[in-house]
Amino acid sequence: MTTANPVLDPARQDLDPLDRLLDPQSIAVIGASTNPAKRGYQAIRALQDAGYAHPVFPVNPTADTILDLPVTSAITDLPYGVDAALIALPAAAVPDALRECARVGIPGAIVLANGFKETGDRGAEAEARLLEAIAESGVRVIGPNTSGMLNVSSGANLVGLPGVPDGPVSIVTQSGNMLLSLVNDDRQLKGPGFHAYVGLGNQSDVRYDECITALARQPETGAVALHSEGFVDGRAVLTALAATTPTTPVVLLRGGRSEIGQRTALSHTGSIAGSDAVATAVLRQAGAELVDRSDELAVIAGTLATTTALPAGKKVAILSDGGGHATLAADALADAGVPLAELADETQAALRRELGTAAAVHNPVDVAGATDADPTVFADCVRTLVTDPEVGLVLIVGLFGGYHVRFDPRLADAEDATARDLLTISADSDIPLLVQSCYAAEDLVNHGVLRAGGVQVVSSIDHAVRAVTALYRRGHRIASASERSTLALPAPTGPTLPAGVLDEPGARRLMEAAGIDVGPWTLADSPEAAAAAVADHGVPCALKVVSAQVLHKSDAGGVILNVTADDARERAAAMLDTVLSHVPDAVIDGIVVTPMADRGVELLVGATHDPIYGPVVAFGTGGVLVEALADVTFRAAPFTELEALEMIDETVASRMLDGYRNLPAVDRGELARFLVRVGDIVASNPQISELDLNPVIASGATVLPVDVRVILSE
Amino acid sequence: MTTANPVLDPARQDLDPLDRLLDPQSIAVIGASTNPAKRGYQAIRALQDAGYAHPVFPVNPTADTILDLPVTSAITDLPYGVDAALIALPAAAVPDALRECARVGIPGAIVLANGFKETGDRGAEAEARLLEAIAESGVRVIGPNTSGMLNVSSGANLVGLPGVPDGPVSIVTQSGNMLLSLVNDDRQLKGPGFHAYVGLGNQSDVRYDECITALARQPETGAVALHSEGFVDGRAVLTALAATTPTTPVVLLRGGRSEIGQRTALSHTGSIAGSDAVATAVLRQAGAELVDRSDELAVIAGTLATTTALPAGKKVAILSDGGGHATLAADALADAGVPLAELADETQAALRRELGTAAAVHNPVDVAGATDADPTVFADCVRTLVTDPEVGLVLIVGLFGGYHVRFDPRLADAEDATARDLLTISADSDIPLLVQSCYAAEDLVNHGVLRAGGVQVVSSIDHAVRAVTALYRRGHRIASASERSTLALPAPTGPTLPAGVLDEPGARRLMEAAGIDVGPWTLADSPEAAAAAVADHGVPCALKVVSAQVLHKSDAGGVILNVTADDARERAAAMLDTVLSHVPDAVIDGIVVTPMADRGVELLVGATHDPIYGPVVAFGTGGVLVEALADVTFRAAPFTELEALEMIDETVASRMLDGYRNLPAVDRGELARFLVRVGDIVASNPQISELDLNPVIASGATVLPVDVRVILSE
């Protein structure tokens, strides 16, 4: 029995299998080769080149040694409990190899082969066999169709890319080329480098959520950079993000946001498409810092990994040595919604003393030539700025570091000293710094000092501002972490209901049972009863027919408005006649009688069961412009009041809540609590596949759905 | 008399003064210095270092030679007709120097000094004296408060920045630091380099419009890159852009778009602020390619200067060697509204033969490993793609050029050959190429081949897509150039009217005189006459009071709706009573009677006299959501029907024109012609400072203003 093989390292056997796989302290290369052109040779070579200091076991049925390592002839001959297997075998051989790995206690494998589901129908059978082997063996699998995995710190280079700089950013992606992009971007940026890379390929077993959690657990990870073309289980990603991001920043670049992009993504990773608007909103809700541009992933992850966030409530100071850059930075921050600090009088007075009359000492501060001959003035200014009560971060823009290039080589020493001073000032004050310099692309000593001290120096104002924006948002999120949802779904509650469209009384009762006020209403069983109900309500009412056969009530004439006690009986009877003339076989189950809604802001509230992220609530502007305006945003349920308030703020509708034109002002807290309750309902009722409250009329502290529509799934 | 001085070069004397200044073939350095720390020394040194091959005349009252050049002791001793003077004197000495320049036939000067209007009140007097000297002398002045000017091709380096690479981009900016940024960006990008730079500083004389025109005239200019914090005469910029951009691309980065940015800009260049939304719309209308990010100016200008635009109607093909980049590029193009070509069956079949079964041969084309061992396949694919009838540009994304770095050094020769092939294919087919490569930042031979052949190679997908977007838009604009406005204002027409708010009959008559149908209306002088008018119209009417004392008719009860012949007299009389109770001293000039508007789409049409750009028309969604939605766009008047149609397309309102919900469809051509007429009115009536047609009800071919409001200035 192979379980009788000697145990390699008993201390590792109790660890989490994925942790062992992602930071392996022994590796078997299955499909090792003596041919330097083959991946099974190059992989061993790459491990040696990267200085991997743990055991490597080449597995090959015929060879004796490969690159001076003794070869094991079969998987089952390996010592028990190697941490990771790199499987460089063709697709057909993979399932058996996984089963054999299990027999010798290998907890995880990286499967390089392609020819699985990413090839469509052709690979479907291979995929099915692979999934079977994964389930039976219990071996955790990264891939297939992956470029591999990399742990820079330990030298576990299972991707074969040399020269990846060691640093704090851990990458998870489905695209091997994105690793190349990120490494090259980091090189161009002279960024902080990388700790780990996981190429998930087809995500047939190990997925994003587990990698996020596992990589964030590794102490070397300062930030996780994700590139994804589609999540298999979006809800698991949300809960992983919600749990991780309060301590470890996660930056996400999504491919396949557009329709054509989704088609492209589908064709090469077999990923599932979904609504971009939903994904954007719920991933952000869960704490991911989303970047829309591929050239931002490296710089934002690098900055978040090395730079502390602005404390909530603090603002940004810009220090520049020329107006052009200061103005552009101020514009870009304004676009991003990041506020500039209003500098205190004392701060401005101190800056004036340091900089003279030509300078601008409000924020943005423009030294206006005062540093051309003496760059140390920069340190003086920053020393002053960090004492200002509003300042939470100083962004230096312009030429800093390049004065000795532009003006006089003799300034180099002063710039180096200033860089060191800046690090000290930042550390002592706990105020982060970020530097944009035209000279960032050159390899200047003083920029090196800053970078080594964790202050990023970039050449693009836009990148700098994007990074500041991420730090600003992160400060807010950290401060409010306890007020946010874990995004875990509660256990389902309530009895199972029959699938289909609920009739309006049923939908209203479902809402009421969940604590949502749908206003007074009566179910009348005849025109006479309806007239009595109108009289009872004492105000003009709306009457709606209830009939399982009448799906579109308005189209069938089944809705009448402004019905008074005087004309109720007659109009109700006429309504039923009209309905029956439209739908002759309609069985009339009754008439819903509700008082006409008061004037208020017309809002749209809805919920769906998103195929990727599960229950999601929608909110936006209701009324006639719904489709043209498409003012709608989303939150994954369940969510908190804070999250509901943020949701409201994202919409055009929010501009109509504070007494817009002649409409009454709306209590945002009440509206938020209403949304929270809707979220709770759909989170705990997995049967609700669609919920429409449209319109909801909001006025003061009243938030009243006029119509309620619920579709239940099995 | 100084005019008796010998004439330096008679052939130059008849040329345009600004052309001489921007491409000087002789230079006087006024304030030349023997002190190497002074600008008056460095300037001469910079000219010598740049290999300036024309005469340089240092002017200094005491020195004999500076840097081996003989010194002229006074401006008036210079030979007659030196092309340009660099004035390196303090502010106070500048006015006299300009007058002396005029006496010796110097047509233009660059004034470096600061201390003018950019310092606010302190510099106001200096500015006034400068303007006087400019007016008296007729010398064209660049500056003051400028870093200078540069003509790379001739070596006329009057800015003192060494090593600016020679190429096709000409820069105009107010910020010297932007030149540094652009030069460093170009260096990082390995971009095509620069022809000229003009630092306008305070724009006290020479402004953007003249520079755009003059630089575009220089044959070395392939594109003009502008950075501006505010135009002094925006209309002149618009007409210059409209005249220039059909032949020479102009790319514009605006600083001071945000409120805080405007304040910052104001503080250091004394620029005028204006509405960002107006500026964005009208500058784009005039043909400028606007970039919002400072890191885009160099790359977009460089690409437009070297790459032909896509012919109108053609689309983009993406060729990638990995899904990740292809998806991101497809997403970004979709965001930008640039369509991907639908490849013909034959194209796809040919690609399939070249690439094998694993590749994706629809667009984006993914070679999926087919090129890893043989990069020449790229050329085969491009050769196929350029034959496709829909393809107007091929964007290559991924690793191209770096295969020999990533996979095997022996691939270098094949990559070099492929680069040469790509140039040939592009030239022969007249289909432009653009390359994004992870390896663009490295100095690879094959990338050098592409760049030297005018094919840009960039490392950011986002930059590549932004450049493709600019080329796509440019193709459309070139094709439609003849259908666009010159943006020149026509001579004012019509009699001068008294300033103030026109009453409604006056406003209606003004519109009618200009050919705008405001629908049937009657001015009644009594409730009885109003009743007769309602009866004449034969439909329910709206009645509005006319009184110079009643500015807000609705608030004063001066508007009543749905008035019928039966109740007209009584309701009109009551309305007048109400008005008089609100405004006791109101003189009633009459009652405007109009039929109630038909159902239709509620639109907003307006016009203002913008302080920077002159008459501008606004269009967007009307009705209750006007302020919340703020759906409004602008065009400078006069404009064409094509421009009006484009204007309509930019709005949310456009989504309601094709039979939205139960509203009638609107004839876009009629709506466009209506907007053109409004534009014509305000363009030829400089007295109209405000025009409001709100709402305008559009339905089918009917476009009817419900209310007309006009404010006239002196």
C-alpha cells in the first residue's frame, strides 16, 4: 500500500490542503522530462533558478535523473505527503494521476493541460472525467488550462516566469498573459513587486473565493490583485471579500464587462456572463476596489499594499511645483469625489513663511519656483502640511526628484536628503505620502529611497489620483467595517410555497409578514364589497382585479383609479365586465382596494435572484422615465442600513429626496430601512426569483409600495 | 534712424510675423549674460547645443562676446529684421524693449519675465504697461510668464530644455511643466517626438487660436497637442479648430475643469473660468480630440500624428495571443463606442487555416498559442484581416515583439522580420495598425522597426484603445467635414432692440420672424377677447398674463390651463384679479391665448451667450426631472443639421424619441432643423443673452415651444 510510504514531513499533514498547495514545501513534478523543450523539464529548471530550497521530486517512468535530481518512476512511489504536484501530463492522463496523488497523500495539484471545458463541446467529456477524479480523490486542483502558480518568496516558481520581483502583491487570474502584463507594469512603475500568483484557468476546483482568503492569510501578502473574466460562485466571492477586505485590500480588474467582451471571455475560459451593473455594485459593496483600466491594476494594488489608508474624515493636500500639474490633479480628484483639505490659517501662514510671496498656499499648494534652487523646501512644506487637522495624505505632483536632472546636478544630494526626510515625516506623523513626478520613469536615487520606504512614485497624475482615491475609499471602509453586511445568506425561513406568480393579495401578505408596510388594503369579493371598502377607507381609491388568468391587469382594463364611494359599485362592476371581455375565461378571485397614493417621489424597488451573486436588490428612479433613464443600482442582500444609504446616494433618484421642486422631502433613514427589509426578505426566501415594488411612493417618513409583484421559483 | 540699419534678410520681411517668430531664422537674445547661472547665458548655450544654424545676436550693454558670439550693445544696434527676440529682462524693462524691437523690425518676441497679471493686483499695472507697448509696437509677443518656445527641427531652443526628440507633435500650453511631462511621457512611450513647443504663459498677445493655425501650417507638424487652463477668446479657438482639424489633428487636455481646478488655474495664469459642460461640447464640436487624462495627451497626439484614421464606416479588428488582453480590449472599445468588425466567413476560414482549431477566429481573433513558436503567423493573420471588407484598423494586443524574451531568444529574427512585414502589409493595404504589447517598455528591435515605420507600440491596453477611438472618430469627422459649421459668427441682423426681458408676444414674434413656428396664439386685450380667442382656436387653451411688472407669471397666478370657450371669460377675469392681488401695480398688457399642447416628448431647448465661446444652444430632457437629471448638451451656434443630430444623440432625451412607452415617435430631422434655426437666431442676434424654450413638445414632425422667454442685452 502506498499509504505505507514514508511520510515526508509529518508536521505539514495537518495543515489546510490549499495552504500547503499555495506555499508548498515539497513539490512533485509529474510528467518531468529530460527534454529541455518540454514544460516538464523547464518547470524543474525554473524551481532551481528561483532558488527553491525544498525537495523537488521529478516523476518519470524511464529517466534516472533530471537536472541532477533523482527521478521517481511512479507517483505511487513518492514519499507520502508531498505538498504539491505540478501535473504536466496531457488531459487524458490527468484523472488517473490525481487519484494516484491522493493515494500518496498529495493534498493539491496544478493541472497545466488544456483541452477541457474551455474548448466547448470537444472538451466536455474530459472536463466531466476531471471533475469525477477531483471529487473522488479529494485532491485540490488549480486549473486545468492554467499557466501555473508562483510563490516568489519561497521560489516555488511553478509558472516558469523568471525575474518576478519579490514584494507584497498576490495575484489571482485566469489569464497567464495578465501575469506578464502585471510584472511588466510593475517593472515600468518600479513598483513594490509580487508575493504570489495563482493562475486559476478553468476554475474546475479551486476558485477565486478560496484563493482570496488563503492568499490574504499569508503574511507576505499586502494586497490581492484579481483579474477575472467571470466568477463561478459569485456569492462565495462576495463573502470572501467582505471577510478579507477590512484587513487586506483586494483590487479587481474584470474582463468581459461588455457584451462582446463576455463572448470573448466565454470562448476561452468557459466563464458565465452576468449583468455588469449588478457585478460592479455588489463587488464594490463587498469591499473590492474595482479598476476599469488594465493599466491600473498593478499601480493600485502596489499602492494599497504599501501605503496606509487615509483615516476616515481626513482629506488630501496637494503640493506642487507648478500650476499645470496641480490643476490637473485637483480636477482628477474632484472627478473622483475625493475632497481637498481646507488648510487652516496657521498652516497657510507657515507655508507662506517657507515659500515666499509668489507661492499659492491654499490647497493645492504651489511652491511656484521656491524649490528650484533648494528641493529641501519640499520637506519643510510636507512637515507643515502633516500638522494640519484636515490633512490625511499628501500628494506631491510635478518634478520632485528630477530637480538635479532639470536644473543642476549639484541638487542631487539635497533631493536624496529630502527623500529621506519625507519618509521620516510620514512615519512620525502617520500621514501617507504619494509622489507623482515627470521623472518617475528614470532610475533616480531619491525616488529609490522613497520607494524602498514604501512611498510610491509614479509618472502619471491619473494613476496617482486613482491611487489616492483608493486609499481614501479604503479609509472610509475600514472605519465603517462593523456596520457592513458579511453577505452570508441566512438559513431559509418560512414554508415552501408553490412556484409561479403570486396574486396581489398573496404578494401583499408576504410583504406584511416580513414587516413591510404596504398600506391599508382590502380584498373585496364583489363590486358591492369593493364599494363598502372604498367607503371604509374614506378617500378615493384604486381598484385592481385579482385573477390568476389576468397577468397584465392594466392591459385588460383591470385597474381603475380615483374611485369614490359614490361611483365605486358601478365602476367596479364595469371593470369586471371589461376584464371578462378581454379574458373571457378569467376566474375573478376578488378586487384589491387601496387608497390612492399621496404625492411623493416615485421610486423603483425590486429584487432578483442573480445567477452569479444570488439575491440582489435594485433601487432607482421610478415613473415614466424608468427605461430611458435606467437609473438603477444594486446591493447583494442581506445588507445594512449604511449600505442602503450608500445605495440611495448612488442614484439620480437621491437628488429628488430633499424636497425637489414641489415634492415633499423624504426621510432617507426610513427609505434605507425599507430597503434593508426588502433585502432581508429576499435573502431568507430563496424561492423569490423576482420582486417588483414599482412604483414605491416616498414622502416624509412614508415609503409605500403602490404595487407588489412576486414571482416564486421551485 | 534704426530703420537705416542693414536689413538682415530681405526675403523674410514679407512673411507673416507669427510664422517668423515660431520658426525664426535669426534670434536676438535681449538680456544676454556672461553669467552661466543666468537665463540670458543659458539661452545662448541651449541654441548652440541644439545646433541652431542661424544667426544669434546677444544683446548686452557691456559684454564683448558671450559663448564666442559678438555682443550687440543695444537693441537698436541690431541689424534690421531679426526674426525673433528672446527677452530675458525683468518685467519693468520689457515695454521699452518691445518698442525698441519694433524700431529694428523685429516682428515677434518671447517675454520670459513674470510679475504681470498672474500675480493678481500686484501685477496689474505691469500688465497694463505691457499691453500698451504691444499695441504701440505691433511686436507679436509670446508670454509673459512663459518658459519659452522651441522649434526642434531648426534647433531654435528658446526654452532651454535639452534632448527633446525631433518628431511630428507640436505643443501649445501655458505650463512649462507640461512640456516636461510630455517629453518624459514620449520618452517612456518611445513615441514619435516633437516638432515645436510654444509656452503661452499669460497669453497677453499671442493666443491659442493663432498658434493652432500657425503650427498646423508648418509642414513638420503632424498633430497639435494643446494643454490649456482657459481660453481668452474661445470663439477664435473654435473657428481655428474647425478650420484646422479636417487636415491636422488637434488633441486638447484641459486643466481647470473642476471648480477647485478653476480656482487653481486662475491663481497662476489669470485664466477665465467657464462652464465645463459647454467647453467640452463645443470644443469637441469644433473637432478637437479632448483627453481627460494628462497621461493620454502624448500618446494620443503621437498616434494621430503618425497614423491614418480609419475610413468612415470601417471597424476595428483585434488580434491577440491570449484571451485576457483580447477581452479587456474588447470591453474598452465597447465602452468607447467603437465597433468591432464582424469578420466575413472567408476571413474566418482563412484565419482558421492559419491558426488551427484552438484559435478563436471571430473578432477578437485569439491565436491561442499558434504563434508561440512562430511569430510570423502574426503577419499572416494581419495580411488576412486587412482584406476583410469591414476592417479599417488592426489592433494587435498581447505579447507581440516579446516572444523572444518570453519563450526563446532564437525567435528574435522572426519577430524582426514580422515587424517589417507588418509595415509592408499596412502600407500596401492602407489599413493602419496599432500594437499593444506587455514588452513595449523594453527597447526591442522589432518594436523599433514598427515605430520607425509609424506604427505606435504601447504597453497600456487603455492607451491603445483610446488611440484607436481617436482614429475612429477622426475618420468620421474627416468624412463629414463638409457638413459641419465653420463656427464663424455671421454679421448681426435686424434692428437693435431695447435691453431687458422681452414680453411673451415680443418673444414669440422674434421667433416667428426667424422662421420658428411657435404654434397658433392670440394676444387678447380683455377677458372677453380671450374668450373669443379660445372659441376661435376651437380647443381647450392655456391663458397667460402679459405684464412687464409680472416676472414670474405662474407664481402670481397668471397662468391658467385647459380653459374652454364656456368658462374662458370668467376664468380669465379671475386670473387678472389674482395677478393684481399679487402684484397690485401690474399694468396688464394683455392675455396670450394658446391651444393646450398635444401629448409629446417634453424637451428643453435654450441658448445663452457664453462668456468664452459666444452664442451656444442647449438641448436636453424637459419636464419635472430637468434639474435632477441635468440631461443637457450644448453646441456653439451657428451649427448644421448634422451637428444638431449628433447633439440630440448625446442626450438621455434621445432615448425617448422613437416611440418611448406610449409617447408618439419624433421626427429627428425636424427636431434637428428646429435646433439649427434656434442656433441661427442666436448667432445672428448678439443681443440675445438668454433664450428659453421650455418645454418644447415634440411629436411626429411637430416641434412646438410651449413657452418662449428671451432676455436681450445692450
